[in-house]
Amino acid sequence: MPNTTRRHFIAGATLLPLATGATSAALQATPQPVKATSDHTQIQADLARYIGFGMKQAGGTGDNACGDWMASELEKLGFTTEKQTMSAPYFTPDRCELVCGALQADVWPQPIVMATEASGITGPLVRVNAQGLADKALSGAIALVDLPFARWSSVFWKGVKTPVEAAFAQGAMAAIIVTNGPTGKVIALNTDGRKPVFAGPVALMAPNDAQPYFAAATQNHEATLFMTGDSGHRPAFNFISRIDNDQDRWLVVSTPRSGWFGCAGERGPGIAAWLHLARWASRTVRDYNLAFICNSGHEYQYLGAEEALHAIAPKPQKTAFWLHLGANIAARDWHEITGNPAPLPSADPQRYLVTSPALLPVARELFKGQVGLEAPYSSEVLSAGELTNVIKTGYPSVAGVFGLHRYHHVIDDDERCVPTDKIAEAANGFRRLLEHVLKLA
């Protein structure tokens, strides 16, 4: 099997049929709590704190406050912290909507945002299929790009980039991407943090809002896209917290904290596991130096991770092991009941554990019974997200997790998406993995 990047692997893997019809009402029921342990209680407190910071876009109030809190937690353990500042785009929306006669729907401006004038962009609506084909001329039009059903994550996935680029190549003035997925809501898309990806303004539309616009497109109706607001760049920061045990080699544990919305299930479990491991390592690990890295800018195609690798991370030849805690370490799974998905106590299986080849047998044993994680992949076969950057930089021994839960990149990714006991279970699995790697077991 060839080497695969995140966008290639998951873009293919998530095109499996799922039931549709999720709404915010689907999140009202909550499974009964399990008996708490000390790990469970601490992880529950860490999750509540992370979620409480609100929206996590890079360099925003929630992201910055979260980073300060995480650094302070490690400083209490005896770590020293170094911050690394970088520049991240931002856009504060004013008017972002698509209007067609009596129809009006809010749209999500796709960063880096190419804003419209206050008068908007007006043109005929033309539906574009997944292959970038349209049955009408696109010159001067607003392309309504109808994505296939998937758990989308990035504009760089072929299924997104191909039809949008085709629409602009055929003369479209703007593009509206309908992110068809399991919730019916807008799925925000990771993107480049340095320049716009497409040739013109792009916005995202919720599938729940799209059908009247598709109907309008068949009747050659014109629409106006309004996408105005305040934009620019602002400082965001990574940080590295270190304990120097006067050893030759480092243990590195990393996690991103930023994202488009509240990121409870996407980022929260990784944050909680990262803190769990920091507390354990500060008490237990003496034969290695410790480096715990937390990145911002994840949503800008791993902007923060790249900056950290180049400037503040220990060098590969000095690193014994790197563990990366990415998305969906243990987000909640749901029964797909049309119109009213039901929450389950189990973890979403769309989570992927990757390790260096020599660690596969022990990883299978340590994560046995943890759905998704129990079937690890070799890093020579599969890598994804920031873990790909780590491997390409030359770190010889690695492990990492990534995935896409049901509410990944959706505004409804809130506290109901985090099964605390499953997060504690995963965190303890990673602790046992580190004990094996560091020969502490």
C-alpha cells in the first residue's frame, strides 16, 4: 500500500454511505454517566475547562486563553515554557449570506476570505457536480458546488478542490460549496494560512439550506452573494513546555488546540490526554528530557506545527520518541436514526492509530477493545495531519492519532460529543505505550 496523506486517505475512506438528517436537536439526549475514577474526574475537569473557552480560531480570545491555561497547568508541574508567536489570518463577518429573490441563507466565508463589495456579487446560479461539470455556462455565474456525501475536512481534498477549481476555470465569479455530510450543517474546511486557495470568493452552505437554491438554479434565477467583514492577520502562538532531566534524548508529546468552532470532540480529548500524560511524565520519567508541545493554527493546514518543527522542537537525532495526539482520539459515536441521531456511550470508530512499524504488535495489544485504535497502521503505510510533518522531518520513532467524528468541523461539536470514560481509556493506553517505549513497564 503506498504512502498516504490525510486528505487522500480520509477523503476516500469517508465516502461510505451514512444516514442523514442530523439536526441540533439530535444532541439533546445524553447517555447515563459511568462510575468516575480519579483519571475520569481530572479528565472531565480538563474537558470542561477546554470547552469553556468557546470558539478556538487561531489567535482568537478562546485559543489564546486556552493556550495560557495549558501552559500554566504544566508550569505547576515544574515545566518551563517557551512561546513561539506566528501570524494567523482572521475574518470577523458582517454580512455573509446568499440572497435569491425571497430566499436568504447564511453562508460560512471560506478563509482566507476574499470579501465582496457591500453590494455583493450578482450572477445566475449554476449547479456544479462533484466532477466539476455543469449543464449551463459558468461565465459570470455563482457556482453552486454540490459535494458528495462525506465527513469533509479540507479544501485540499480532491473531492473539494477539483470541482471548485473547475468552476472558476470556466468563468464563475464566486463559488458556494454545499458540504453534504451527516449533520446537515456547514462543515468548515481547513485551508492555507498564507494565501487564498481559489481564484475568487468562496463560501460554504449548509446542506439543510441548499435545496431551494438548487431549484432556483434549474430555473436560471440570479442570486447575490454578500460576504463582508473585517479581515487581516493577528498573532497566535505555539508553546513548548520542557523538563530538562540532563539526559541526551527527549520524549515529545504534541497536540493542536485551535479549530473553527468549539472543537469539543475534535480537540478536547487530545488536550485532556496531553495533560494526563504531562502529569504522569513529570512524576515518573527521569531518563529522558520532556517536551510537551501545543500548537495553534491547525485549521490553516497545520501552520503552527510547521512553525514549531522548524524552531522550537527538539531535533530528530535527539528525540527518542514523538507522540502526536490529533483529532478524534475519543469522540462520541451516534446511532444514525433519521432526523434524530441517538448518542451512544461508545467512541466513534473513525479514529486511526499510526505507529512506527516496530511498535505495531504492542500497540495492538495495548489498545485491544478500543474501537478504531485497536487496528493500528504502520507509519510506512499511512500518516496524516501534523504526524505527516513529524515523519517527514525525520523523527525515527513515532505514534499518532487522527480521525473524523460525526460533528468534526461542525458548530454542534460541543460537550455532548465527549465520552469522558472513553477519553480516559485512550489516555491510559497512550501512557502504557510510553511506558513500553521508555522501558518503564
